[in-house]
Amino acid sequence: MNIQSLLEHHGIVRNPFAEEDAQTDQVFKEHCIANAYHPVWDKVYGDPKEPSTAMVFGPKGSGKTAMRLQILRHLKKFNQENPGERVFTIAYDDFNPFLDHFSERLSRRTARKPERVLKEWKLWDHMDSILCLGVTKLVDQILKPDQVPDGIDGPALAQLDHNDRRDLLLLAACYDQSSDGAFVERWNSFRRKLGYNNLSTHFSCWFACVWCAVVLVAFLYLIFTSSGGVDEAGNAVRSIWDYLWLAPVLMLIGSGPYLIRFAKTAWAAFQIRRHMRVGRREMGIVRKVLHSIPAKELASQPLPRFDRTDDRYELLNKFQSVLSRLGYAGTVVLLDRVDEPHMTGGKVELMRLFVWPLLDNKLLKHPGIGFKLMLPQDLYRDMERESRDFHERARLDKQNVIPMFQWTGESLYDLARARMMACAQPGQSPEPKDLFADLEYSRMISAFHSLRVPRHLFRFLYRVLVDHCNRYTDANPEFKIKAETFETALAVYSREVESPTL
């Protein structure tokens, strides 16, 4: 018997339980994302006008990624309805590029083992990664306003003053990780788009070139117009060749301002390359773009040149200041999928090494920023066993912690019903209980509760549909699933879930 025939008999045009991952689940993205919520939704989402931090701990398949996608969808809607109080979103969920660049900066001995690499991962590495994502997104919005969502056009850029433009260029020099063409060309296009004038940065170079040319011409003239010999008293006269060593000395003196500035920007670029460990940038490229900013405006500016968070907080403040001028009243960082990077491999001890540095109250409660952390359930058990110093630094009592992202049998039933209605024909309103012939509602709720998470629910219901259809033919169909089939499939699936080999 065909599954589609069974579903169509109940007024359902597509299988509502075929997908398991929210990233690729079209039923969720097209329908359920706007009307199927977990009971803790309000606490996690909060108020976009005052972004707050929330930490959600849940097992695999509990819907953490789905909630992250829902938050993004609701923030997009909020931005459309409140153009003067928009929220800038940063999706911090792909860690492999940052971890790969980070491990390349470490010694070969350290880079061989993931635990050694992750032990070197610090809070400022998280801050650098977040700034890389945020700055790259903002630069794209400015350079390609018609090609990316929430593009920023000329009238919005007019709100930026000279210092804002300089700060944006500094942030782009350090954190823009776009791979769209050569970085120097992109940075110069960005500078021109901002209308930032940097002609003064070329004066020292032009002066050095002119000075060297004058010295060279003068010495060539003297070489061709003077000659040695003896004077009237018979004493030897020294020729210009005896003073030729003065030429490079004079050239060096005239080029001094340029060379000093070159050395300063090269040293700054070296320090950025060394201490900003999560980015993809060569020292020569960083030096070139830093040299394109006037020395007086570059002096005393914070740069990621040291292993500390002080500079990062200043850069974060600059980033927020620019965003506020562009109409963004707050920022939300959504962290998810920490069990997926190849370096953590889903191992609790490795995920702990990666996540723990981020749990710092100073960052999590930074004004204007809200962190939405979707974390595996195993980390909460480890967190409870941490030392007093850890809890004083993290201040979990202030972070809106959801210790267990739980689903009751009733909430899972509502979720299954919402998906069935999303896949139903117009005018139809099917429910899970309509699929079964002699199964009591209370038993169904109890079984759903034992499955605990949506992913297990969808897998189980899909298996029930398959098992039922395998028992009948299209010539002799049966459109109601028997309780026996339900119980058999539940027993087999429960054993598979509990098996360590699953």
C-alpha cells in the first residue's frame, strides 16, 4: 500500500513526518515556523527592543535549531515593522572555519590533538569570531545593498560621521572575512563607498619619492660636471666620487617619515596577524590597509594586537556605535550546533572546552547585545559540577537558563497536529488520532511523552506509517492504523533509541 494514498485519504497532500532536521525541513520553514512554538518561547525570545541573553539546554532533536530559525524569522518581521529600532542578528553556528584558522596558528604538536587546541581557545577568540561574522555581514550590506537582505543605501550612510567611517574601516581591516575577490580591492571599494578621504596618507610617500629623485639628480649632475685634479698649490682636489656615500644617507633622511610610518603599520599588522587567531588575513595585506588610514587617526585606536579582552570590548563598542547610527538599536547573537564541528565531534569534554570561555557575565550582559545559546543537554550536567569561581564568572542566575528543553506528550501531539494541518488540503483539519482505528487518546499521549523530542516523534510516526502500509496492498487498502502496529513499532523504536549503537 502506498503511503501517499493513506495520507490523501485523510486529506493530507504531503508527508508531514518525512523530514527530521529543521535546517532542511520545508514543512517547518513554510508553515510551522510561524505557528508552532515550544512553551518556553517567550522566555527565550524576550523583547527585541531590549535584547537579553538566554541559555537553552536540550538533547539532540529537541528543536533547538528550529527555535533559532524561529527567532531569526521573528526578528526579521520585527525589523520590517520597526525600521528605526531594528535588531542586527549574527548567526554564530558554523565554527569550522574559525577553528581551522585557529589551529593553524598553533604549534604542530598542539594542533595534532583537538583537546590541546581547544584548551588554547579563549574568550577573546569567541569575540573575534563574532566580530568577524558581524563586520563581514555589515560590509556586505553596505557594498551590495541590492544583493543581500537589509542592504544599507546612501541616505543611511549619510548618518555616519567621519569617526564612524574610520571605525568601520578599522573593523573591516581586522575582521572582514569575505572571499569576494581580493581583499585590498574590496577594502578600497568600501572606503570609497563610505566617502572616506585618505589623500594625506600618501604625502610622506610622495615626499620621499620626490626627495630621493632630487638627491639622485643632484648627484648625477655633480658627477658629470665636476672632476678631480690638483689646485694651484699642487694639492689634490677630492672629486664628487669621494662624497657619493652621502647620496643614500640623504635619501634615508628624506624618507624617514615614510619609513617610520611603514615600520609602525608593519608592526601593528604583525601583532594583529599573531593575536587575532581566528581570521584569514596575511600580514602584508593588513599593513597595506592600515597604511591607508592617516597616522593621526590610527594612533591610540584599539586593535586586536594582544591576548586580552580589553581591546575587543572597545572594538565591540565601536561596532555597536556604528550600528546604532545605521538604525540598529540592538544586536542578537545566536549560537547553535556546537556538537557539529569536526574538532568537538559531539564529545562533551571537547564541547565544554569550547563553550566555557564564552560563559562570562561581562560579555553575556554587555549592553545592547543578547546571546541566545542553544547548547546540548550534557553540558548542563557538567555545568552543575563546576567550581564556585566558574559560577561567579558566568552568573547563570542572570542568564535566563532553560535547564531542560522538554516536550510533554500533549505539546508533541500539538506539534504533530500542526504539521499535519500544514500539509493538509484546503478545508481539511486532520489530527494524529484520526490515523488510528482503536488507539486510545490517553495511550497516544503517553507514548508521545516517552519519545521526549520532536525528532524521535517524527521518526516514529514515519515508521508507523511505513509498517502499516507494508501490511496491506493497494488492491485491498486499510486507511486506519491498528493499535497493534502502533505498539509494535513503539517497542522496536524505543529499543533502538536506548541502544548505544544508534
